Amino acid sequence: EVQVVESGGGLVQAGGSLRLSCAASGFTFDEYAIAWFRQAAGKEREGISCIGGSGRRTYYTDSVKGRFTISSDNAKNMVYLQMNNLKPEDTAVYYCAADLEILGYGMEYWCTDGTQFGSWGRGTQVTVSS
């Protein structure tokens, strides 16, 4: 059974950093992509970063590019999202999602689409105070 579990959320001041973790089980990283999504109160879910190809391929949306870094530890079946220079608008519940990677298409075309992912964690709250 494919499972992902997020951890690492919390309260941080603007400009601070947090590292989210996603513990994965039931699949291999060489076949699956893992994505981070977030949903702020009253807003639609937003895909923000993805990793695939056992960590060889990554993607970031413009809203987090240059501030967030996604990485994987294949030996530990872990994916991380290092978030630096956090802003109040980053406040949201952050979700980890996993599914078979779609090959032959750039990640920008599919990996921020939540319908492409069948396995989701329960989310972890990130709150950034101003």
C-alpha cells in the first residue's frame, strides 16, 4: 500500500525557515514522483514543488522558486521540503502526494495537478507570522 506521511510544520516568523518531511512507503522512488501541495484557508489547493527520477528531476512554481528546495533521501524513503525566507502568504496546510511519474512530459505540465496523484498524506500546518 502506497502511503505518505508529512511532518515538520509549525509556527515561524516571517523570514524564518522550516523543513517539512514526507515519509514514503509502499513504492520505489525510481518509479514514483512526489509532490508538495498547499492549501490556505479559503483558497484552492496549490501544487508548489515536485521531485521524480529518484531525485534527478525537480520542479518549483514561481511562488516558491528560489526559497524552497525539494530533495529526497532514497535510502530512507524520505522527501524533504526546505522552506527559507518564509512569508505570511506561505501560511497553509502542506500536503505530500505520490503517484507514478509521468515520463515523456516536463514536470511543469502535470506535477502540480492534484488529480495526477492518488496517494495523499493528512497534511501539516505551516503558519508564518508577520
